[in-house]
Amino acid sequence: MTRAVLTLNAGSSSLKVGLFPATGDAALATGLADRIGPEGVLKLKDAGGTPIAAAPGDISTHAGAVRAAIDSFAALYPDLQILAVGHRVVHGGDRFEAPVRITEDILQQLDRLSPFAPLHQPHNLAGIRGAMASFAGVPQVACFDTAFHRRHPWVNDAFALPREMYDEGVRRYGFHGLSYEYVTSRLAEIAPHLAAGRVVVAHLGNGASMCAIQNGRSIASTMGFSALDGLPMGTRCGQVDPGVLLYLMDQKGLGAAEISDMLYKRSGLLGLSGISNDMRTLEASDRPEAAQAIDYFVFRCQREVGAMAAALGGIDALVFCGGIGENSRLVRARICERLGWMGIEIDHTRNAANAAVVSSEVARTTVMVVPTNEELVIARAARAAAGLTEDAA
């Protein structure tokens, strides 16, 4: 009997899936349902990274993608038994500070948070409902991207708005918490002296943010009330003057839906370059607009590293993770090239090799690359919430 935990990470048009053993950290299989809809496609890999055939299925909805992934895993492991399902949920509001088993009441509470994350939360909940339909009676566990940041100092949570707005939930939440939780735990294993100090983690990908972490605790984050704030991203704007939004409404006559579409889907690297939201495409382009988009991304990253270091009162390590952070040698080098004043110096040979430590021997501040693993964090939480032990496995 293959006893396993399923992880689901649902995006607006995608679904990451993972199959983990009841004990142990090595995934049995992973997959991605991309472009969910009429052109949806499901790609899966086994434990060794070898592609496996996806079972026939309807990838036009999140529920259909969940079912197709499960059918594919069952074909790979005919004796498969799912013991728990863990879900990434972007927003847990100010209540949820740890993973929870999902009940109908919890699901309703999470649904009420959808206006706080309109492009993410509904799709997360669609993945949950799809799994609940497929696995009646199996524990479903919600893991929150906001939970890691829930104990920020008040000054890093509040906006300078009327106090009642804070009490109503208009505050800085921070996101990418599952990634930061994994990187922090991994750092404690491989560099405990750094993990106990002041660390800035840069999660750079299609979604991008940074987190100031002191002794394993989140102190500040570049993301705030929504996943729009802070760094520019693939299609999201990052920090923008609120006056721009007033101008778009008052002078351009744009409504909330049009502004939302612009900020979430037509800005960031895509908007700046007019070419692509993919850093790899921009790095390969010889068009000046591509270079300008990279320049802006790098500048904002440099600025936010400084801001996070200021929140910490110093910096002992800068850690890169995420698709860009883990793979773009160019972006890492360029971000670090103007940070010598805080003791950061890249070893270009190590950086070119994607080494774990890419700073030079004489650098005062360590620079590392730590591949993130949000799915493993979800799997561990699902096991714990479901009460799985070595004996139960």
C-alpha cells in the first residue's frame, strides 16, 4: 500500500500538485496543470524527475485538474491511498497563524477573505472544493501564505490611515510565507549561525517579494495588504503611488475592474518591456525595452534589500530563492553589484555555477542560493494536522 499525502497549490490558471509519502521528504511525484481552461495541459514527473503520462481528463477547471492528477498518480501507484490533502491558501487574514484542518465553517471564513486577494483566494478555494469532492472524509488542511508574517512589529503591519481601517483588517499582511518558512528551516539546517542572525530572503519569480527575518522570525515584508505591493513582478506592478490610482479613476475614468486588470495582469516586467513577463525572455532580448525592464527590477530589488536590512538593524546574509533568484545569474550579480556598502560581494565563478554560497571569501555578508520548496512545507503541515506519525504510516 502506497500511503501518501497530496499537496495542491492552486493559482489563477494553474495547479501545482505533489505526492509525498506519509513520512519522509522526497516527493513520490509532482506535476503542474497549466493554462486551466479549454487549452489546459497537465505535466507530471515521477520521483526521479522522469516525465510520466497524464491520465485523460478535463483540465478546463481546477476540480477537473485535481481529478486528472489523482488518476495519473493512481496509475503510477495502483495501491495509492491518500491520507491527507494540504492546500496553499494565499490569505489567512489576521486570524489564521498556523495550518488548520478545513471545515465548512473554515471554508466560509476563507471565502470572506476573497476581496483581500481577489485573483488568488477564489482559485485556492476552488482547489479545496475539488479535493473535497474527490476525497470525502480525508482530512483537508489549509496552509497560509500570510501566517509566517503574523507577528510583525505593529509599525510594520500598519498603514498611516484612520485607526478604524486597521481594526477592519486594512493592514500589511505579507505573502510568500510558505516559501520563507521553508528557506528559514533549511537555513537552520545548513547554516545555523546565519539562521540565528539577520537574514534578508529574496523570493524572486513571477511573483516577487523580500522578507526581513531575525532568528527565524519575520520582521518585515515588501508585500503589504495585497500581493501587488513591493517589488515589480512578472505582470504585477509592485509599489505604486496611490495618487496614480486616483488619477486613473478621476482623469482616465477607469473603474475598479479595469484598474485591477492593469495592476495585476498588464504591469510589471510585461508592462515595462512590452515583450514578456519571463525574465529569461528579457535576458535573451536585445531590445532596449527589455534592458530597461531588467534595470528597473534590479534597482527595486537593491532598494528593498536596503529597506529590509534597515528593518533588521543590519544584515548577516542575503538569500535568493524562487525561479529568478535560483536561476538567473545575471539578476543576482546585478542586484549585488551596488550593495558593497553593506558587505555584499559576489564571487562570479560561484555565481555562474549556481553554488549554494555565491559570495566571495572576504565578503562580510554571506550571499546564498537556497531552492525553495513550498510543497514540502504543505506536506509536512498536512501530516501534522492529520495526526500522521511513523506508526500511522
